[in-house]
Amino acid sequence: MEKKNFNLRTVIPTATIVISLLFIVVGMKDYGFWKGQPTPGFFPIIIAVVLLASSIACFIQIARDTKSEAVHYNRNELMVMLGAAGIILCTFVIGLVPSCLIYILLWLKFVEHASWKVIIIIELIMAAIILGVFTFWLQIRFPMGMLLEMIL
């Protein structure tokens, strides 16, 4: 029986499995799923379940892979990972909605090299969707962050 080395590629699916389970538990415990109508935890729980299923499938696919190649990430993959980490860190400071809007702005300007006109239009559409649909209509409470908590 051949000894199989730890595969570094399983780290990200394992982390997303843990994160999705955390979101499912917190969503069910703190926000609920359905009480005659969707509750604030409805969409986060659905997204977390989809993340869990895709993470498990990815983990199984990587675990079955018999090739033992070194992991190499290209620049674009690292940019996405750093962007996700930046959103998570900034969420604690300025909140989720501003973090996402800043991420979109930075991505469009420095990665996609979009014009300011396109960036402003996309930012306005995203802000309208996030605030209109999720905040006002579905009444989902997004994390505010330390700065917004102090201000409000």
C-alpha cells in the first residue's frame, strides 16, 4: 500500500466546507430559515448549502486524483483569493456592503481596466440591487463592521 502525501489543493475545499457549515449553523440558529415566509437567514443558508455541496464535490475530486503534482497558482487565482480575504477582513472594519462595493471598484479599475463611466454605472446597479432587494425587500441584515457600528 502506497503512502499518500497531504495534498495542498485540499486546503481550500476544506476551508470552504468549514465556512459553509458555520454559515448554515449560524443562519439556522440566529436567523431561522422559514417561518410562514422566508426569514433573513433564508438566502445565506441556501448559498451555504450550495457552497457545501460544491466544496464536498471538489474535495472528493481532488482526493481521488492520483497525480501528486506541486500546487501552482497563477496571478489571477491569487488575486481572487486575496480579494476574498480582503472582503472578509474589511467586513469586520467597515461592513459587508461597503467592502463588496470597494472590491468591485478595485477589480474593475485595476484588473479589468474599465472606464470610470462603466465603473460608476456598475457600482450604482450593484448598490441598488444589494440595498433594494436584499436590505429593504428581503430584510437581510448585513454585518455593519466596527466603524459603521460606532457611527450608527
